[in-house]
Amino acid sequence: MTSPSSRPARRAAVLPRRAVALSIPVAVTALLAASGPAMASSVGAAGAGDPYFPLSGNGGYDVGHYALTLSYTPKSGHLDGKAVVSARATQHLTRFDLDLKGLKVSRVTVDGAQAAFRRDGQELVVTPRHALKKGQDFHVTVAYAGTPGPVTDPDGSLDGWIPTDDGAFVAGEPQGAMTWFPGNSHPKDKASYDITISVPKGDTAVSNGVLLGQRTAHGRTTFRWRETQPMAAYLATATVGKFQVQQYTTKDGIQVYNALDPREAKDAAPVVKKLPSVLAWESKLFGPYPFKAAGAIVDHAPKVGYALETQTRPVYDSAPDLSTLVHESAHQWFGDSVTLTRWQDIWLNEGFATYAEWLYAEQHGGQSAQQTFDKEYATAATDELWSFPPDDPGSGAHIFASPVYTRGAMALHKLRTAVGDATFFRVLRTWATEHRGGHGTTAQFIALSEKLSGKDLTALFHTWIGTAGKPSSP
């Protein structure tokens, strides 16, 4: 996500939550009651255990693939959806949850058999006709509809399905995926995606990965998108609007698809044109680009106030500047390919992408990373920059605050000066390579840094990411 220094403060206002209660059949309820504690052990947890977002994600299964079929009409704001969630049970399951907020569910099946379901806040609670064995592959199909809207995050900003004057800006960090499809929405459960979106003729629907095709019939155009690489739910998008589309393949074989709102196209074009060179530069520093596709979605969404690194194709609320493009592109390595395991570790996303901005400036005629570091260190000790440690913001309200971004980048610069450029860039490339398509933690990054440098870096990381307050010396 865009760093605080290059975006306005995130804001509030959200559509009210709507819940639809559908009862589990009496026979099933009686069975659950009669089974007592033994049955409880076969119920998937309602959350993935993240302390910042306790209900994000679910327990008892891992998703391998999402097949989403959507039909959206911007004029009415109505969405019809069908989700086929292919998963594997990680425990014996008589019941499990999917994250879904606000939309009305009409039918749920598990492996083709109708399943009982009910709503509990943001949870869609599913009771299959037959219990699932540990290790069993299964398919959940959910039919749903309604008028999707965003959620308000702890910091007052909007994320999820955010309506615009010509469609929707869809950006799910940290918890907005549940506003438009049912799933296991914590970042630690990544999956591949097929996303098919039907919109009125003349509109464009842009998602992740490669465009498989588009077809217009009966006044509507259907776009079929596929992302084969593992993707966290918050990085999925289905942004809709009036767009000018650019398609080409880079010399490295990356399929580029850009979608520019006509109102932003003139200002965006010179920056978006640099995308191939930015990706090539980042590939030299961080290792090969981790995906088959790339691009940019530049929307006109003045109420949003940020950009997001949606996988393969970041979404921007307005024409980005070059630093923002560099930042969101760097996230394709740090955040998208290598994904956090818990939201506490978000500095691994934002600190790294912010430092990529510093490096780009340093290597393209701007001020050096050391000069940028010195400027930030000169900030008063009472500034928010020093208010909490980057590796533990303390709550979801602070995960997009300046310590995560700027002080996270400062920590990386201190690592660089401590171990030297050769080792530092080896650390970044090794991190991106060893965790490609997977996850990482702060402890793992520190361990890797110490292994490759041969140095004890405990004090450095404790000072720069592990404690609040301004360090006594730069």
C-alpha cells in the first residue's frame, strides 16, 4: 500500500453491515447439542488466530483454488456471485466458516450436496451434509447476491468493494475481501484464482493475472482472468469502470495489461510507461519478477486516498507519481510473492517497498538513501515516527502508520550499512527467492540476515524495529 508520505490520510464512512440469518435444521442443531465437547473439536475455528484481526480467516481447512463468477451493474450497484472454493480439510470437520460480509446467500453446497448454513456477523457458517475427514479434498459452492460495500478499517479508512461514480474500486487490505466473495481471508492461506466478471457493454472489469479472454453478448461484456500463482485474498481485485486499455508483452515475456480512467490517463501515462523499466530494475535487485503478468489499474476514486499492490496489477486511486509506482511494484516481491504470516509483521511489506523508493531515487539521480535516512532521523523525538516499534504496531489501527513504512525502511538502511552492500542485496534476493510464493516472518528475516552476514544483529533489529522511541544515535 502507498506509504503515508505519498498519500493523504486514510478516511472513514462505510455502508452499514447487513446480516442474513438462516437457521441450521433442527435435526442438525440437536446433533450438535447432543455431541457435546467431542463435536466441538470437529468444528473449524471462526478465525485464523491473528490478534490484530481475530475473525480474519478460518480454521480447519486450506484453500487451493477460488473460481469466482461475478455479474456487476454499476448503475444499480447490484452484484450476483457464485464462488466455488476448492479446499482440503486439515482436521475432521462437521462445520466450518467462510468470511463473507453483507451479501445475501441463497444456496450452499459441499461436494454437490446441499449444506445447511447460517450467518454470524462476517462469518458464513457451513454445516455439510456429511462430515469431512482430515486430508479430504472438497468443494464448496456459494450462490450470493446484493449490493456490496466497503468495510471501515480500525484506522478509519475504507477497504473492500468501494463504489465509484462509474463502477467500483476493489482493494481488500487488510480485511475487505469478504465484502465481495466468501473465503478464508487471512493472508496465510493463499490460493490460485479464476475470476470471471460480467459488466455492461462499454465497461471494463480488471482483475489479477492473465486475461484469458473477453466476450460481448446481449449488452454485456464478460472478462475471464486467471492467477495461477498463490495469492492472498486481500490482494485480489475486480475493479470496474470506464477505462482506456493498453496491452503488450515486455522483452522479458511479462504480459502487461493497463487500465486507465480517461480522467487520469494524461497524468498517468508518462509514469505507467516506465513500468517495464521499473520491473527490470527491481528484478536486478530482488531477483526475477515472480509473476507472468503485470500492469496498473488507474482509477478515478477521490474518496479512497491510497493505492494497493493487488497482485500482478496494482490499483491506484488516481494517477500515481513514479515513487508510488516503484513502491507498489516492489510489493510484487515483498508482500505479494512473499506474504506476511501475521499482520504484526507488515513492516516486511511496507518497510521494504518504502526502501525500494529510496534505492530507486539513489540510483536514478535523486538523493542517496543515506541522505533520506538522515532527513528522517532529524524528525523530532515527539513525532509519530517514533511512537511504536515497526515490528509490532500494537493494533490494526496502526498498521499503515509511518513507523511501519519509514522506520521500517530506516531499519533496512541500518542493516545495509552494517553488513555492506554485497551482503545486503544478497539478503534481499535470498529472502525473495527462498520464500517465493509463500510466507515469511520477522524472526526468519533476522535469522537470514545473520546467517548471510555472519554477524549478531540482535541489537540492530531491537533498536530499529523492536522498540518505541527515537534511537539515541543514527
